[in-house]
Amino acid sequence: MSEKTYKGSGLKFPVTIDSTGKFKISSEEEKIKEAIHLILMTHKGERQMLPTFGSELNKYVFTNTDATTLNLMGNSIKKNILKHEKRIEDVQINIATDKQQPGKLYANINYRVAHSNLTGNMVFPFYIQGGTEGDVDESK
């Protein structure tokens, strides 16, 4: 199996149409990033035919952003990515808080594409507190 075949190609996620009316296609490293994003955005149990697919990030909504919680989140993200995305290995997760937006976290995901020396990285934003900034006026 060639490296290009191993990495794959297919419809862009989310599915979009280009200016000519054709479905956009993504391939290789872009497809891997889309797969990681899909894993993290899918809650376990959401897909009936694949009940273990996805992540448990939803259980961290409304929790504290202390070091223990961030460590647990990082371990959970790493475990789920390695379980469902077999095209990558050597996954490293670093979760950082947003100083300007309390409740917003960034999961910096670094990995190596299996069967090659190519490295990849992506940043996955995650809101640990629901709602949007400015929804509640606490001064009243």
C-alpha cells in the first residue's frame, strides 16, 4: 500500500461545494486533521452503529480549569485520537487556557503520520463553559 493510499482522500468535512458545483475533496494530511476534528466533536454513543466512536469532551463542560482537569482532558483526547485514528502516532496534547476569554481552551495536538516522518499539528478550540460572552449581565 502506498503512503498516499494509506493517508486517504474523500469528501471534505464538513461537506462543501466549490464554485463549479462539485463537492470539495480533501486528501492526505488535511483528511487526517478532519478525522481528528470529527473524533473530538462526536460524543461517545452519538453514532448508533459505532457507539464507542468519539470523545468524552462533553463531560468537561462547566468544570473548573484547574491543572487536574486539564490533564484529564489531555489524556482523554489523546486516548480517543489514538483509538480511532490509526494513521497517526506519537500524539502529544497540550491544553492552554485563553487569558482573554475565560472558559475557552485550546488543545494543541501534535502527531506524527504513521509510516512516514511527517509531523502534523492542529489547534482544537473547546469551550468549557456554555453560552457566549455577554449572555448574562451579572451586575443586576
